[in-house]
Amino acid sequence: MADNRLRVGVITTTHGIRGEVKVFPTTDDPHRFLDLDQVYISQNSQETVLHIEKVRFFKKQVIVKFKEINDINDVEQYRKADILIDRESAEPLEEDEFYIDDLLGLEVYTDEDRYLGKLKDVYETGANDIYSVVDGKKELLIPATKECVCEVNLEDGKMVVHLLPGLEELNS
């Protein structure tokens, strides 16, 4: 994914026969799709520009109709593709907020300078996000709270966390 783009969703499947797609939103506010005119569909290191014609919502998914696509057969190729936007089109962040795409791949250390692994995924739970830190086959789930996350340094590619008592044991 290009550094100047952010993922806002993933196409999960087709919807109907007129070229609509169901999108799993990866943005905090799925209604953000209503403000988008164009997006980039990223699949297999290829990007295609598509223009949004219509957006509606069904349960936790966004249903999108692209101007360029009018048939189920034409949209089928985009299953499981990422939907990206230009970073300049993204919603501005508050202090101590980060785009998930910027966090993925950070090297994670404890506040005692012990290496834990790389941040591989962010699970959005509602109350607070959960960071999935992986070292080899071992996964450690860390709450993304002020009590646990001490420092995020995007320039150095590093995150420092404080492990609450029992957290590692809970993950094993």
C-alpha cells in the first residue's frame, strides 16, 4: 500500500446484479463513505481508480455502487480488495490518535526495553482497540489504553508499552 494512502474498507462480496459491493469498513466512521468521490481499489499490488456513485448502509457493512461498474461480472474481480483514499482526504486526527495503517509493522518494546514483536493487527472492540503484537508464532494482545501504551514513535518505527500484571500470562 502506498504511504500516501489509507485503507478505509475491504470489499467483501458483490451485492445484487448491478455492480454494487458490500464493504467492511476499516474506518472509525463508516458514514465517511458518503463524503468520498473517488477511491483506489488495491489488489495484488495494482491500484484502480473508481468513482463512487451511491452509498448506503446495511447492518455493519457499507454498500457501494461505483460509476464505472454496472454489472456483477465486472465487480466480481474486486472481491477482498482494499479500498484506499489519499491521506489528504482522511479525517484529521486528535492528539495521541494514529491511523491504523501507520501503526502496523511498528516494533513493540516494553518500558523495560524488552522486545515483544511487531504490531500485526488492530482489533476494534468498541471500548478500546486491542493491539496484536506477534513475535514468531507467539501473539500478545495489548489494550490500546493510556495505561498500557507509553509511547508511539512513527519516525523510529517503535512503540513502547507497559505490560499490566498478568497480561502476558493471560495471553499464553
